[in-house]
Amino acid sequence: MPQGATPRRIGADERREAVIEAAIAEFAQHGLHGSSTERIARQVGISQPYIFKLFGTKKELFLVSALRVCDRVQDTFQDALVANTGCPLEAMGTAYVGLLERRDELLVLLHSFAASADDEVRVKVRKRYAELYAFVKHASNAPDAEV
């Protein structure tokens, strides 16, 4: 940074997004129980208490991260539908192959399923995954067996 320059302040929304991105990477590697909010905070350059101010608990940050990944999967499917004039289910299937390169996000999904012994995690993840399934079913108009 040039001498005398003022560092750019990051807004709360931007900081929250940076925490979610760092959390996705952390939860992908260590799951809900093995992850460290201290490592997440260090990655973003904030204090650990600030994470709790933003999200309340590590489990809530985990849930926000897992649900964000589901949102991204659905957004990817939606983009595939807009770009494709063929079979909707095939378009979403092809788009899913591209998601396989986003390893951290898929690992967060796996960890969210693994953490479903926790009632709160199970309820929220099941609900969001059911919404994703309903989106695919509605968008493709395919029978359950194909979806």
C-alpha cells in the first residue's frame, strides 16, 4: 500500500461473505465438529469473537455454509436451464458434472449429511435438499424415478 494511503474498509456484508467462503473451505476439510472458528477467523483476518457476533454459533455458521452451497447448486441448475433449449434434466445433469470441480462445496454437502445426527442440522438440511429436489422436479417435469 502506498505510504499515506488509507486502507479500504470492508463493509459488514463483504466481511460476512468472506467468513462464509473461509468457512466452506474449513468445513469441507474438517466437518462441523472438527472445524475451528479460530482458523476461519485467522483466514479472514478478523477476531474469533466477531464470527460469533455475525453467526451466533459454529453450528449456525455451518448451516449457513451448507445452505449457501445448496443455493449455488440450484443457481447452477437454473443457469443451465436458461442456457439450454434441450432436455431440462439433461441440462441440469451436465451442469452437475461441472459442480464436481468445486470439491469444497460438495464436501460441505457430504458433511452436512454426516452431521444430520444433530436435530437442527437434519431438519434444515433435509428441508433445503427437499427444496432443491422440488426445483429439479418442477423444472424438468420428469417423473420421480428420473429425477
